Amino acid sequence: MKLYQVLEGIPTALPDQEITALVDDTRRVQKDCLFFCIRGSRFDGHAAAEDMLQKGAAAVVVERDLGLGDRQILVQDSRVAYGRACAAWFDHPERKMKMIGVTGTNGKTTMTNVIKYILTDNGHKVGLVGTIQNEIGDEAVHTDNTTPMAFDLMRLFDRMYRAGCDTVVMEVSSFGLVQHRIGPTNFQIAVFTNLTQDHLDYHKDMEDYYQAKRMLFDVCDLAICNIDDAYGQRLYKEISCKKFSYGCHENADFYADVIKIKPTETSFWFCSEGKSHQVTMKMTGMFNVSNVTAAMGACLKCGIPIERIIASVSRYKGVKGRCEVIPTGRDFSVICDYAHTPDAIENILSNVGGYTEGRLICLFGCGGNRDSAKRPLMAKAAAKYADHLVITSDNPRDEKPEAIIDDILAGLSGSTVTYDVVVDRIEAIQHALRIARAGDVIVLAGKGHEDYQILADNQHIHLDEREVVAQGLALLDPAESSESTEKRD
């Protein structure tokens, strides 16, 4: 591609030459590439600019004058310039499909999957960008980030368009927004789910986190905001685009009423524009009522008739790792959920607790090298609803699991909830199965869809909780009585 096509009007004294690649990583520089000097938290690409030219880059894109003459292209923000260039490189695939973005702390994965299912069930070919995986229609595509890096995202959009997708539904993370990974993408519909404490190791505080999420609503035509959430109420008041509200209250544009939750299904009335429609779905929990209400509202705004939306919702079976029931063949139940924030723990436990006949047992840990302030808050949230806790590891990364657990236990000070500490997560799951009694429900929180665990030095080991449960059940004596549990220090 020619340089001027990539730059799309950014002034430069360089002649219009062929560019072989767009690069923001010093390890990927090649002859006649365009290198973008991006300031990261650990490394500033500007420090390598001269070296990149010596290694063959045609030019470097910079935010300040480095004295490199006409081989530097000066821009206000190199991240923004890189995102726009990546879109131009693939001839702007983001302009060729309807774009639906979902942001917030919790609920993004469920909501995007529900929207995709409804649209697909009604004749659309849909691309999905999300935490579990990316999808091009029925084709699954591996992902390393909720929102891929700019070049990877535009390449994915291009693949989706070439495969015949007319719509893209994507989870838009705070990282993706502040790092301008979405490039110049404009969203026809954007949904805000909620905001609770997460990623404060990256964002300096909740206000910074909110402002990151808010960026999506500067690049959308129509917004749908959760007014059951305080930040959603604030966002709804602040944004100037066309907007709709959703929630479980009558003052919302889309709201759920007469909600009945059972262990295997949920029913409610979807209300909008003065009309009510009965909905029955195979998912359970109040949080899923909220997610599906927003998804239905988004699909209405895509032009799908309400009767068809309701029929699609009734057929949808749910998302892997989101309040997922793992079969046990026993007189107790096991649920796997991705809950890894205090609010998510409260949501899953408060909902499951509503239909638990015996004890509610929650197994959880916290990630290493991540926001440590939420660890005691996770414990407090779990202790508020669970009858017994099994505290273990999540993805410890480069931290000692025992140190992470100590942070968690600080949140149980003054609590009367009983708990066990089992550092190894596989052993912890097996322990939870051994202590379960008739009518109990075990909630495995934190891993959800993940089938791996991250240890020191970024070592990934296989750990699929569905397999661990099956193996643990096989080890149980059918006549084995539950172990007694005591509060442990």
C-alpha cells in the first residue's frame, strides 16, 4: 500500500512510496515499513526511532520532533494515528458492517453472545469479538485480548467482511478504548452494562476507569444504558447521542417485570413503549434478566420484530462459563462462573442462593499482578451470601499464591462464615466436592470459560474446571459422607 493511502491526509515531506507493513513493535520492523513510536507504561517507542530507521523502516511516526528530518512524521497522538492507519491498510472494513459495541465491567460476554444469537437466528451473518473467543459466523478464532490490538482488530474485521458478515458485535474493553485499539470505528449501537471495581492496577481510580468506558459513547450513534447502575445513570445524563435506558424499573425504556427465577430457567415480561411481552429463557439469575433485556433492546433497534426476538431468546442455551451448570449426577450441584470482581461475586451468589436448598459453597481466588485492593472486597462479597468458602488460587502469575490468599483473608475479619484454605485449585475443587451434601450448590468462581491457569513467568498450564469436576466426582465413593468443616485460620 502507498504511504499517502496509509496516512490519509497526515502531512509529510516524504515521497509517496510503497509501504510493506505497519509496525508498533521494535521486534517486527522490516524494510520499508512504517514504524509508529508509541509511549507505553514500560517503554517509549520514540527511544528506538533512529534504530528503526537504520534497520530499514521507511519512516517513523512520532509525537515530538526527534530531529530525524523528513523521515519522521509528526502527529498529535501516535496511538490514534496507528489505529487509523491500520483501518486504512484494510480499506476500512469497520465502515462496511453494522457495529454494535458493549462495554462495562460485568455482563459484556453474555450480552454480546445473546445479541449475536438473536441476529444469527434471524438471518444475519455476524462477527463476534469477545473475551472467550472471536467468531466469524460459526468459525471460532482464538483471541488473546478482549479487544484485540489495532492491527489485529482491523485484520479480523476485514476477514469478517470478506466472509459475508453484515454485523459485528464486540466487547469493548477499557484498555481497548484508552489505547485506541478500535481505531476510527464508529458504532451504530453501544451498550453500557455497569461499572464496579476492576482494573485499578491500570486505571488510577474509579473516575479514570469510568472515563475510559465513557469514550465508547463519543463514537456511537445510539446508546443503551443500564439505569439500575449508578454509573449508568450518570452516563445516560452526560451523553448527547440518541439514547435509551434499560433495567428492572418502570422508568426505563426497556425493562423487565414480573420476574420468576428457577434453577433451570427464568421468565419475565419485557416491557417497552407501553407494551409487555412474556419471555422464557434457559438462563437463570437476575443479572441475566438484565443482560437479555438490553440485548433485546439492541436487537429491536436493529429492526428485528419483538416476536422473533422472543422466540430466539427461548432457544438460546447460555454462555460457557457464565452461570454454567456442570453435570454431577449427584444430589448436589456445581456451577462455573467467570465472576472475578466483588460485584460479580455478589451477583452470582445472591442469585444462586435464592434457589439453593442446602448450603451455598463458594470457591474462589484472586489473580496475581492485578488490582490487589479488590481481594478483601471479594472475600467480603462472598461471605455476605455464601454459607461456606473454599479459598484458593486463581491465576497467581508472578505473585506467591499464599500472599494473595492472605490479602483475601483480610476481608474476612469479623465475619462468622466458615472457610477452608486449599492453595492448589485442583485440590480445592476436589475438596469442595468431598464436603458437599444433599441440596448444596458449589459455585466455582473466577475461571469461567478459561481452560488454563497462569503461573509464574507467564507459564500457562491446562486447567478446565469441567474436567476437574468430572475427575473429582470419579474419585468419590458413592456412599461417602461429607467431611465436616470448621472455620480455619
